[in-house]
Amino acid sequence: MARRQVLAIALAAALLALLALRLPGAPARGQPTANPAPAPPSAPPVYV
């Protein structure tokens, strides 16, 4: 039974390591997590 617990803990640790490596890697590769702010208009709108 101890062998099964060690296997389960190792599997959980591997999944957590993969998750920890994947989460910070997304913004570093140029994939922003949030929408960027819209660019300001080059000319003010004309109201008639």
C-alpha cells in the first residue's frame, strides 16, 4: 500500500510541476492573458 501512495504522490507532484511550468510560460511566449488596452484615436471625433 505504501508503494501506491508513493506513486500517487509522485504523479501529483509531476502534474503540479507541469502546471507550474506551463502557467508562467504563456505570457512569456507573447500570449497576453488579458486584453491589451485599446489604442487612443489618432484624431478626436468630430461631432456635427
